[in-house]
Amino acid sequence: MEAWGPEGCPYQAPIIGVVRLVIKRGEAINTLSKADPYVVGNFPGTIEKFQTTTKYNTLFPEWNETFEAFTTRRGGSVNWVVYENELNQKGRELGTVKFSWKATPFEWVHFKRAVTFKGQQKGNLFFSLVWLPLLPLSHPLSSRLNYLPGESEVVLFLHIKRCRNLHLLQTIPYSIPKQRIIRRYSVQVLVGTQNDRTKPRPSECPNYSKRMTFFTTRKCLMEEGVRIVVMSNWIKKGQCHLSMEHLSAGELNVPLSSGLMSPRSTTENRETASIEITTALLAIKNQDLEDQGDDKGKGKESANAS
């Protein structure tokens, strides 16, 4: 499988799963006085990083923040750093958290790890991890998307390769000379409530080569599909809609329609505005993946074992 990943984070190995991390809370993070802590670190088995929000004036911060990233390995060893937020300065280090984790598919593991600074313990950090293997839609467990329950998780990869003849979607008043118009085009992709946008570029055929990733559900893709909107100077000029049949077709050259006007075509070449994309779908096995907390059932046993 091609090594997909967010733009700016190239992967040297194929992605084999998704790690889901929940940073829950801290305990006595600073032993001297109240602090403004936040946590920075990388995910086990991946090159991607995360950063929590800052909790102000507290010794017992409550984060309850969830992060997700693709992995090329099942687990690994990591070092996280707890900083104190300081205005107009780099955060002051309060301590580090070290741990190793070998993932078991679909099983939450709850951790309580010490925050240490210069060999002395300064508090504890509570967090949970689960590893979700990515199953191609050809896998026996998810041979067809139609057979999966509606709330089954699906990962959509979409690679925007090239746009053609975007100027055909642009209307220019006759009172303005064409040479004075700088058209800056961008492409926005919407999947349910999620959206991602390319950077505006002054080209009628921009070669974006941008990869986008969306975590969604089978129900969302079946009912809503994917909407691709072309923007010109931040005004919508054209759009197209991809259904599940399109998404399973691989490489596409999709013509764009417009909410403002129909795509114009020249009499010689019959050109239309279009966008070239590559799509891929991966399904996550449907299972109760809700974090039950570190005081219930298997979660409590995992916390004690760790």
C-alpha cells in the first residue's frame, strides 16, 4: 500500500494502523506552586506530534483531549515533556514522562506515569491509548462497505493531483481589463463537518499534489459523500460531488459544475473545468472503542498491569 500521510509528514513505511491517544489529567504537576501546564510529545510508532491546550493556575489540570495519528509500527518508546506556559517566551520545562507500549489491536490501555524533573518525581500524568489496525475494504472483515454497520469508522485518503481550466469557472466584468485580474484558486474538500483546503495559487492549472485524510463513518460517506469546491479569491466558483461509487474507482478526472454559472467550453476543444484526484478507502473494524475510564472493567486491570 502507498505510504499515505498528511502533507509535510512523509512516511518511509506503509501505514498499518491508527493510534488514538486520550490525555486525561495531571496530578500535582508542580510541587512548589500552581502552574500553567501543557503536554508536548510524539505518538508511539509514528513521527507525528501532538500538543494539548494550556490549563491555567492549577496543580490538577483536566485535559480530556483526544488525538489521532497514523502509525507504521505497533507501539514504541516515547518521551513527553510537560511545559509551563510563559508569555512571549519558550515554555519552561516542568518535567518529562517516559514509557514504552506494545499495542494489542482494539484494546484500550490506561496509564499512570510519573512526571520527573532532574530525577525527582513532581507529579503524575493519566492517559489512555488504543491501536486500531487499518483494514482494506478487500479484507474479509470488511469486504464491502455496504455490509458494515452505519457507525463503523472509515478512513478516507484523497490526493488532489491537478486542476484543469479553472478559468472557465471565472466570470470577469467587461469593465475590468483581464490583464489586471489576478486569479488565485484554492480547492476545499468537505466530508461531513470536516474540511481541508489547499493554499491559494495564481494558476489556472495548479499542480497541488496535496494529500488529505478524513476520519468519518460509513453512514456519512453513503449519505453525504464528498464535496469538492473550487474557490477563486475566496468566492465559490465551482463544485462537484463524489458518491461511494466514485470513491471506490481509484483515479478520477471529475468535471466541476458551478453554483453561479455552468462550466463554459470552447467550440474547438470542448474543454471543461476538471480536477484530477486519487482516492483510497480503509475501514476500521467495528467494535466498541469507547474509553471506559481507568476505574471500570478491563481498563482498571490494564492500568494496574502497566
